[in-house]
Amino acid sequence: MRAPQPVRRVLVAAAAGVACFASAAEDIDWGPYEVDGRRSGYTYAAAETRAIQDDDFENGGLLWVEKGAELWETAHGADGASCQGCHGDAAESMRGVGARYPVYAAEREKLINLEQRINQCRTERMGAEAWRWESEPLLAMTTYLRHQSRGMAVSPVIDGPAAPFFEQGKAFYTKRRGQLDLACIHCHEMNSGNMLRAQRLSQGMSNGFPTYRLKWQGVGSLHRRIRGCNEDVRAETYAPGSDEYVNVELYLAWRARGLPVETPAVRN
Amino acid sequence: MASTRRKRLLTTLRGHAGAVAALGILVLLTAGSGRVAAADYVVRDYAIPEPLTATPGDPQRGAAIVVDRARGNCLSCHAVPVDADFFGTTGPTLAAVGARLNAAQLRLRLVDPKVINPMTMMPAYFKTEGLYRVAPEYAGKPILSAQEIEDVVAFLLTLK
């Protein structure tokens, strides 16, 4: 999808008698990348970065999609089963899955995200070992699966049994932490559009993950990104796959509701 | 607020009594070496009138701290009239800040800006308490030392 160049018009607000910058407002039609003021990281990315995402031949993340497609068909584990053996054509059976995860899993009495569901299939149904977090096969399979929902609106379920976990994710998002004493809201709500030295702050949306980051020269998970944001404020991090990160993942999905799944998005 | 026991320890360390006013905020810092370094300051009228150290701040050292990503990293949020490629825009420009604010006011804005604006994004550069989940390598340490704060204040005062 093509989008025009941003034209910036910065609004200045005053808080507690001290001048500070509020989020930049822009007169641009971002098409599906903006829903009721909620904007994909795509709309904050540089034009060159957007162009790479728009072109499947340039977008390095598609390599992970291909690797995932191979793994989908390959038998793994003691039982000689493949994902395809149970689920058939991923384009059909997996369409929509990436748009609604993470979900409440009754058998675990907590949320489960896509990576964890993949490993649950491996350990409980295929006699295979769980893939390590951020390992190439887990990234490839996660990217492949979420890619099956590309273009679909992010639409998590946050009520019913998921509600308390959603609330925990929201609390995580608003809690100041680390030596710099900053919460996610300081960068991604109060300052989206503003610069953090050379980096333009986005609304911190999750709809493009796993994302191909030019800085990483590869695909990385959402939990890797969140851990990086924790490290940047000199906070003690949680392990990828921890309940804390899965809960905030649901809150992020709700923040991104209505935005299209972009996996694999391309970001700086 | 530090406990009375801590105050006594501090007083002993510094070798004189009565330095801490009743309304003052007392900070006890543990240096990385395991040595106890103590600094106390009094907040009055949204300012910290007394310098944190006996050695006057050095504006040149202050300028280096402001630019250094591992220390002040002020440019990540502020435009500052120094030679650099990128400046942040989440904070106001610091051009002419030395004409707007005096040393005492600048000191509090570095030490603990939340005293002035509890919602602020600006980190407290000289605070070790009331923080949540600080990474172990930084726990108990302020972002800048007392002398570094004085150096940065001296530099900011040159921005007129």
C-alpha cells in the first residue's frame, strides 16, 4: 500500500506551567494504517522503510515466512507428525488466528500467545521439544502463522476470563520503571510523533510483529522489543514468554485494535 | 524520607550536626565501590539553594556530561545549543535556560523534577529511592553523581 509523505504540524501544549510538546498531529490520510487516531508504526516510519515493507521482494521478513512454510510441512518430533498433518492448509486453517492472539487458555488458566501455542503443539501433540524463545524456527513459524492474517483487523478478546490479565497488562503499561523512571505511556502516548534524539517515537503498536528490524538485520519477536524498551529505561527485564509480557501483549493488541496485521512489518 | 538512624549516621560521617532542616529531603547514596557517600539537600521554594558539593561546578565538564549518552544523555529529549546531529523534542529547548532559571532552580530540575511536575518525563538524575525495578547494575546509584550535577548546572548557567 502506498502512503503520502508526512506533513508535520506540531501542536504545543502546556502542562503544570511548563511548556512541553504534545503528540504531533498530521493532516494525512493513512488509509487502513490509522483507525480512530490509532496509528501503526508504519505511519511513523521513514518513507524508505515503508517502501521496503510495501515490496515483498525487498522485505527481508518474507524469508522467515518461507522458512515457516517449510517447517509447516515438515515432520518433527518422535511422532513423525507435521503441523500440516493436523491443520491442513495454513492459508485457510490459520487465517484470523494471528489477529486475535494472545487468548485465554482454559487448560492453563492464563493467557497463551502464538509462540506458546506453537510450542504446546510441539510438546503435547508431536512429541517434540519446545523451540527456544527467539530461536530461528520459532520466529519463522510465528511469522508464517501471523502472516496468514495479513491485512485483517487486530481483534483481541479482552472480556470474560481474559479480563483480569488484560487489566494486569494495562497496569504494566502505565507503571513507571527503571532508573529513568519511565512508563510505556511516556514515550508511546504522551510523545508519539516526537523525537527521541534521532528516533521518531511511534504509538508502540504491536500489529507488525514479528517484525523485520533494519537494526537487527532480521526478524524479532514482540517480547524482544518490549524487553529492549525496558532495558532502555534501565529497568530489570522479564524473560520473553513471561506472564508479564504476555499480559502486556494482550493490552498492546487492544491498543492496536482495528489496525491491520502487517507481519512481517519493517521497522528501523 | 530517611530515618532518624540514617540521619545520625550521616551526621557522624560528615562530622557536624544540624545541617539538615526539618523540611529538607535527605538522600543517602551508596557508591558502586561499597563506600558510603552521603549528600543531603534542602528543597525550598521549588529550588535547591545550596550546592551539593564543596567544589564549584565546571561548565566544560558539564557540557561533556550533557552530550554523553551514557551519562546525561540530555540530547535524547532536549535541543541544546551544542554541536550535535540530532536532538530530541520530548522536552523543551534548553537554549537560554540559564537566563530563565537560576542555579538553585536548575539544581532541583536535575535532582528531582517530579517535585515540580509529578507527571514529568524528565528523569530524576540524583534520586535512588521510590523507583521500581531498577536493573541490578544501576540499583542504588543515581544517574549522575553530586559533582556531575554541579557541573551540569554550571554549564546550563552559561546558556543565556
